[in-house]
Amino acid sequence: MALYDGLHALLLALLVVVKMAYGYGWGWRRGWRRWWWRGGPPWAQQPQPEQAQQVQPQQPAARPPQYPPYPPMPYPPYGYPYPPVPYYMPPPPPMTPEQELAMLEDYKKALEEDLKDLQEELKSVEERIKELKKMVEQGEGT
């Protein structure tokens, strides 16, 4: 308990010193704003060098070199103000009659194969329906 009281007293004294040094508290919001206007936190400031009392002849202020202005941007930045327009491929050129004939013959063969497969499937489904009807008529279904 004595350690807690000593630590508590030390923290309280530190708080009093900080309040005396930095005013009404130095939360990160208020403190950083104050330091920004003053040129940084107090412990990071460097002492101001004493200026010599010598009179220097007046010289015109040296102007920084003038650079040419930036060229205008050829396009706005990505995503401004709308996303880019998607690219649509142009339609394919029309086929010659020979190409179309070959394509349609291949398509006819593929359709005939699919038709054969479907007819076989239809036959197997019809057979299963006949089997189930026989079972229901004989009373074996339940």
C-alpha cells in the first residue's frame, strides 16, 4: 500500500509540473495544435541564435529559378469522375458460304448425337415408369 501511495504521489506531482509548464493540460489534440503553431514541442525546439549587430549592405533578394509550368494532364486520374468505358469487341466479319456450310454440318452432327443420347435416356425413363406402374398395381409399393 505504501508503494501505491508513493507512486500515486509521484504521478500527481508530475501532473502538476506538466500543467504548470504547458498550461491547461496537453492532450494530443490540443497539444499538437499548439506545438504546430509554435514550431514543434518545447523539448524539440532549438535555441534561437543571437543575431549579430552588424549592418549589412542591402542586396536585392535572390529570386528562385522560374520553372516552366507543368503540361496539362492528357487524361484525368483513374476513376475520376467515372470508371473507364469497357471495351466491346466489334462483331466478327461475315462468313463465306463455304465456312457457314461447314459450321452448320458440324452443328447438325452434334445435335444428332445429343438427340440419340436423349432418346436413350427417354427409353430408360419409360421402362422405369412401366416397372413402377406394375409394382403399384400388384400392391408392392407400400
